[in-house]
Amino acid sequence: MVARERETVDLADVIRDILDNYPAGSAVLREFLQNSDDSGARRQEFILDPRSFPKVSLVAPALAHCQGPALFATNDGHVREKDWKAFKHIHSSSKTADETSTGKYGLGFRSCYHVTDNPHILSDKKLLVLDPHGDVQNYQGGFSLTLDTNDRHQYHDHFLAFQSVLSQDDQIYDGTAIRLPLRLDAQANRSRIKSEATSVESIRTMFWDFVKKELHEALLFLKNITSIGLFEIGDNGDKKQIASAWIDNADEVATCRGVSRGRTEESSTYELCIKVEVRNPISGRSSISSRSWILTQFVENYGRVDDIVTSLCPDGLPDLMASEKLLPHVALAYPVPDTPTSSLQDQGKLFTLLPLPIVTGFPLHIHAIFALTRNRQSLRNPRDVAAGSREEWNKAIFRNFIPKAWEKLFENAVQGIGTLPISPYDLWPKAGGGDQDYWKDLPQELLKRVAPKQIWPLLSEGDASAEYRSLKDVLLASTNAEPELLSILADCGVLISQPPEHVYSLVESSEANRSRLMTPSSVVDAVESNASSLSDLPPTTRSALCDYISTGNDINLLSRVSLIPCADGTWTPINPQTSYTLATEVEAHMFDGIDSRTRFLALDQIGETAKDLLLSSPDIKLLKQADVVVRLLARKYSRFQSSDASPATVSADVEAADVDWLVEFWNWIGDWREASDIWAAVYRDRFKDLHIIPLSIGVRTPSGYAFEAGPVSPCFVDDSLEVVPILPGRPIVAFSQCRTMIPVAYGSEVEVAQESQVLELAVQCWEDQDQELAPRLVARIISRLEDLSADTLRLVERLPIVDVGLGPTSLRRPIDTVDPNSSIAQLFDDGEGFLPRGLFASDGSYLRQLRNRGMLLDQLSPEVVIERIRRIVDPITPLPGKHTKAKVLLQFLDNYRKANALPDEAVHAITTQPWLPARDKYYLASECWDERPSDLSLCDRILPLVNYVVESLRLRETLGWRRLPFDVLQRQFLAVVQDVAAPAGLRVECINALIKTLAHRLSNGFCTENELRSLGQALGERPWVPVTSDHSLPLHRTALQPIDLGPRIQQVLPSLLTDPLVTRLFRLIGVPRRPSYELLYTELAEISLQLRQHDLQEPERTGLVSTSLKVICELFQRNPSDSTKLLDRSRIQ
């Protein structure tokens, strides 16, 4: 005989397995949002109703637990017949054949079982109640009721629980309302779906988590939903808004949001304005924030999609696209920054309609229909790729569809979207974070697509409208390029674009586009093609351009453009066939024409970099080189030399111009610092017989005179000396115009002191100088610093010469004066006497010369630290911006201590003075702490926090901030446990952190067992031992081993016990392995008293009896022989 047999499935077990692949928390809200959007709804609300409702007129008493607090998910869409079917069929969806949907009322809907055991769905006239446990005897699995029939009266309490969304007279519900009765402790104890209870407080935490992390972006890529609201029902039934978000221009963008869902290529770009209102739970006041986004949507033509996916995976990916609804639709959302800090800061995420927990490191969010893992939290593993797999689809998205959408976004940014301040460079991706296997090559793919597009903005001045060119038409300047140079190139007709560093590096890494970077070579190419523009440039501009080209260290580049100034006022390229001499204007005037083979270049107009490059050529000399001067002199006066030995004096053929030239020559050579080189042995024989000493009767040779270096007495000085200082014991004589004749008159050499030599003497006897002349002397000293010796410079930096605004008698030494351009200038106020004033205040020659010589105070030093702390703690003399200065000092110390030690005096000031800023006051280091993230939950309720994180381990050691004292941890522990107003989940999270910290400190010897026992005594009977993520119990009501004794006696949170060090701590403080006999007897007695209450509802009575039986079983198992005593003591009725 044939008998019918079949396999059966336990629905509760199936749902429990599904929950393992779906995250809890605010992810449940995301699933409802997606389902609502797919249903065509425009409004979504989440409502927490913490009230309880009557349990009388129900289909079955087993559903009494559904009449308590509940979470509602409502929308203005309607459930269709195929949707009702999807609700009732697990592993099914009403959107299998709908390419415009991503999954509706399928597996994702089952994530609601994280919260409830019995979902209630109300839409139009129908109420569906699901019963996966099969508790309803006559309707196992679930049942439906009709709103407009007798069901409404007969089972009134089921509908009454919808009171927050359904009026008593409504015969139809215009929308969809999904009610999720919370799985409270009693239901959690018997649930085969999930044993973790869902409290009202946990839903509040879920709401706030969603508001903080997702609400402001949840609407970005949805097709239909235009507003989201989160509410809580008060005790009197009023509906209080927690937060809401809405699209402010919803009507304008409605059409745009719905496009790009077809099968032909489409794209659209539009502005989306999202506003968010959040009510402060303490003050009750609401605040509204607004953010605009630029969205670009793109869908690829299905014909090209077929070609792309077939090339990636010939065996079946097109079929998989249809079955898995893998649409070639991509959308990008870029936030329009209101301020420089309001952008995404390269924290863009991936979306599949709603945000995924995947950060890309890009400046915008990306939506696409990705192939995800079962829990919808990650992309499919790109390293585990088989033919026909979904991973190839993800590769197609990142290699083909996203770059094309990004290209559209660039083009629209260039064309302008309203008046939004967006540059194409704002949109470029950096090297991403997260799972870069998929998108590591995206920036290069994007560069290939947009290099030929006219999206590269040219540098512009002021409010000029931006112009755009293709990459081949521009040169890309780095971010550290000098603005003056870029302006010069613009004047030369060179098209310059200056991208951010990551775009510059991207082009630099591209072999095909690297030539578009601004280099000396590429600049010469550009300038050479527009050479006529050089004639309009002023000399200083040409010189700066020449200097930049010279940084390429290739003199051939200077042979292609006319950028070298000549002494005759013309400009020339360097000709390899010509000899050049670099000379000042005076030198060129003197020596030009002596040698027709030499062309003089204007040394005064050539920059240092160009000069160094020119002098690297053997054909280019500096006139100030002795061999050049001797050669020119020999050529000019060779006519006075005969084949025989020349006479010492020549009078014939000597013209007046010769004598005048020689006078001018000797005046010049008197100022020439290299003049002594002429008398060197290597030139003496060539020089000694030249007739170059002017006499009244002609000229004579210098061979009869000894030209020796060194000052003589009296001190001869030339007319360039502007200020005559006091030199004790040294008479000063003006050499004047006749100085060239003194050697002849005296018959020996007389040295003329240079101004720099005189100034050096004045510095050595500074105290003897006339104070009225001192400012003029200071001006000359500073202007000639480069000519002073190293010893003299060390004296100058210690002279009291800097005006700091305290009067002429309170001048400050340069080494004690703070450079106003240095970072430490932030520590000083303008009136304190540390910052320069008067002629030293502006960034002119005074300040610049002292800075260039390193004479100013521009680095943090121990002396600065001690002095600044003294000023901060000074209660009498006000210090503007003291709080900011104290924080900046801490930052500088942090950087300083990473590489430097501090003397004892500085350490003493740092540790014994109340200078650290926190809570608008100043504290000793021992009285406060910094905001190191790992320490916040360990001390934030006890210690004032300095708004800074100290990174230097040396400084932390100095401040005593290496680790928090046990006393602080104990006081923090007590404060957290006593703070009953804090959200339960946050309180437990903080307790967990304290417990783990103390456990590891005990292991490392940083606290003692006696200290921990004293902590346990201080905590006493307070509920401090975590048993769930949002609940804790007193120590004596917890146990280390797994137990099932009801909600008031539970095992310590299992995730804590995975750490042996934490388990050791609990044992030390006194957490028992299992509950004590006395506690079990006490529990039975308390249950007995509760059972005697007349108003106890049946479900509660059933739960109490169940708990008492578990307690009795525990007692009996541990001591079977004591059954009589057990029954006597329990007294259960």
C-alpha cells in the first residue's frame, strides 16, 4: 500500500538561520525603506509605541505577548496580491521578474525577526499576522483578519494595537503599516527564533543610531521615497517626532529620480536638496540642517552591456543578470560643500539604493546594483571568481559603468549646474580604501576617458569665468608651484591647469599623459611655440622664467628661447659658438668693447639658479673672476708693451681717456672683494708689467709697490660709508676721489677699508656707539649681513637692536625675538614684547635679513615652554586668547617631545603648573586627561578633558598620562553604574570597556587584587555586571556558567567571558560559577509573592511558573537529597 510521506521544515529554525545572515540594529530600518521604495511609496515612517494594549479579544491567548510595545514601519504604498504571497513564502520575493526593484518582501523582510516573533501587516482592508512558532492552535503559521467585517469587532484588541496609525472609524487603511511587537524578556525566554530580548530602550538606541549615521543620506538614491520620519508615541497617545528627513525639491526632481531604469542609454544630472530635522531629547527644541547634492544617474545601453559581460564571462552572466536583477544603472552623489570642511572628506560609501558599510575613500557616494553577499553587507569576494559568478558583474560596474557615469558628472560640472561652486577637480577620486581589488584601477580608467575631454580648468584670476581645455592642450602645475611663475606662463600664452596633488600624481603615473606635466622642458616647448609673447614681458618676469627653466639643469633649453639679458639691453638665447661674460652694469660699461669676441651678459638681471647653470658652461665666465679681469686689462693696455722689457713709466701715447679709465678702474677695484686675487702668484707675472698706475705724466707699472691685505692706521674708508661709527683709537680718513693716487704719493700700498669691515669694528664696540646714530647703524648692519664674518654675525644676533614696542630702552636681541611668520608666533600676543614692531614689524628687509640668517626665535625651546607656562598661569596680567595659546603650546610640545628631551626646569613647569586647558579652566596634568579615544569611556565622567590627543609617548610619560590611575577607573566605574539616565546600551558598553581594561591591568601588574576587591565592595548591590548588550545585574544575580533561570538571574555576557583575563577578574571580585542556594531560595520566595497578586495576567503568570520550575530543577540537580527542604522553603502556590 502506498503511503504519502514528505519532509517538513520548522519555520522558526529557518528564520533563525536567515537572521544569521542579516545584521540587526538600524539595518532592519534599511530593509523596510527599500521595500517601501520598491512599492512606489513616497512617505516612510518608523514609530515606536511603548504602550501596552488589552489582551482579551484576540484570536488566541498565545498572542497576548503581542499587545505590548511595538515598532511600526508605515508607508503610503499598498500591498498587492503578489506581495501578500511573498510575506507568506520564505525564500520568495514579489520582485523576481521586476527589473526596477531590488528585492521586495523577500528574505530582507525577515530581518524584522531580529525585533519580533510575530509580524503584523496591515494594508487596505487586510491584517495579516504571522506565527512562525505555530502557537495559534487553529491557525498555525498565521492568519488574516478583515478590517470592514465582523472581525473588527470580534477581535477588537488586535486592531486596537494599531491605534497609533489606525482610527477607530477607519474601514480601510490607506497605505501599509507593519507592526512588530517587541520580543520582551518573557517571550525571548521561549523563542526559538532569537533568545535575545528587544527592549523599548534598544529601539530608541536603534533610532538614534540611524539618525546619526544614515538619515541624512538615506534618501539619496531611492526612486520614490521623498521623506522619512521617526516618532515615538507618548503615554497619552500623542505622536512625538524624533527626527525626519525630506527632499526639499521633491517635485522638481521626481522625474529625474525615476529615470535611468530602462534598457537604453540614459543619463541625467540634477541637484537634490535634503533637509533633516532633529529634536533634542533633553531641551525638546528642534534644529534643521540642509545639504545639497549633485546626482548623476547613468544606465548603459543593454546591447553594450551584453558585449561587456560576455567578454568578462561568456558562460552565463547575461542570464544571471535577468534572474538576479543586476541592472547596469549607476548613480553618483557629490555633496556641495558649504564650507571647506563640509565635504565627504574622502569618506564616500557604496550604496545599493541604501548605504552599505563599505567606505571607498572617494569624494562622493556611488550607487549601483552590486552583487552582494547574503547579508547585504559586503561585495562578493573578487578573489574567488568562477565562470558565470556575480563577482564578474561587480568588475563590470567598476571598470565600465562607473567611469562612464563619472565622465558624465565631469561634463555636467563643466557646463554648470545652477550656481553651485563645483570644480571638476573636486570630483576626482583618490586612491581608495576598503576592498580595492574592485576599484584600485578606477582612477586610471577615469583618466583614460576624460583626458581628451574639455574638463581641465585653466587657472584664472579673480572672478573670471572658468575656461576648460583637453589635457593635451594644457600643462599641469603641481600644488607647490610658485603663483608668480604660473602668472608669468599665463602671460606667455601657456595654458596652465593646477590640479590637486592626487590628480597630479595620477597623471604623473600615466605614461601616456606624463608629458602634460609642467617641467622646464615642457615650458620651453610651450613658450617656443609662442615666442612673440616674450617681447611684452618686463625684465624681472623674463628673469624669473629663465630661473625656472634653469632648474632643469640643461643649458640647451636656454638656447631655444631669448631669455638671457645682455649688457646692451637686448635679450639672447645662449649660442654655443659665442663666449659670454657675466658682468654688472658698471663692469660692462668699463670693459665692454675691449674684446670683440666676448659678449657681456647683464649679471644684475640674471637669477641665481640661471647664473649657476650658465657658469657651469666652460664658455661663460664671471667678470669678477681674476683671470677674466687680468685678461681684459692685458688686452686693453698691451699697446704700451714693446718686444723688449717695458719701462716702468710710459708718457708717450697716453691719452686723457686712459688716465680717466684707470681712475674709474681703481675706484671699482677698491669695492671688489676678489681684488686681492689679482696679486696672487698665478697672475703676478702677467699683471706686474702692465701700465695701470695713473700718474700726472703718464702711467706706470705696479711692480714697484707691495699690495698687502689688512687694515692699516689710520683707517682709510671710501665714500660709500653712509654712517661713521665711533672706533676708539682708530682715526677714520675719507679716501675720496684721489684714493688712486695715494699709493703713488706714499710710494707704498694703502688699504681702503670696505663698509663691511668698518661695520664689523662697530659691532665689536657697540656699547661705545652714539645711541642717536644707532638706528642708522642698525640699518647699514642689516643690509650688509651677508658681508659680515661668522664671528660678527654671532655678535649681531646678541645685540639689543630689535624694536618690540616697549620703547627705545627696551630693545630685544634678535635671538630672543619671535619670528612673526613662525609657528610659535601663535603663542605670543602683540603687546608682550616678543614680536617685532616698527621697522622690524613688516616683512621687509630688516625682518627678512634676520630670518634668512637664522637670527630670530622660530622654534620651540625649553625656555619658551617655561616662559609661556608662566604667562598662562599668571592670574594678574591678562593674556588674550589664553585658552587657545595653551592648547597650541600642548600641540607644539607633543611634536617637540617626539624627537627632543626636556631639561628638568621645563619638566617641572609642565607638571607642577595648572596650565592645561579644559572646560574653560586650567588644570594640572594630574587633574585632567586628553581625548585619546581608547581612554574616553574610562575617564570622561570624572576628569576634565583637554580637546587634544597627545601622540608623543615621551610627553605622555612627562604628563603622567601613560595610563589612567586606578582611582580614576574606580570613580568612573561608579559614575557609569549610577548614571541611570544614560541609554542602557551605552552604559553597558562603557562598563565592558572598564572591565576589560581592569582585567588586562591586573594581568600586567598595573593594579592589585586588593584594589579590585575594594572596587567590588564599592559597587555593592548595584547592577553592574553585563548580561546582555543593554542590561546588567547585581553581582550576586549573575554566574560564570551558562544558566536558564529567567530574566533576573543570568549568565555574565558571554562575549566578555571569551577573554580569560576578564573571567579571572570576575572570579576575583566574586562572581560565582553558578547562583548560590540562598539566591535560588530567595528567587522562589519572590516568585511566590508575585503569583499571589490578583491582577496578574495569564502570560505573566505562566512565565513566572516556568521560571520557578527552572529554579527548582537547578536546586534539585545540585542537591537531590534535599527535596523536602526545597519544597518547604519555596512555598509555591
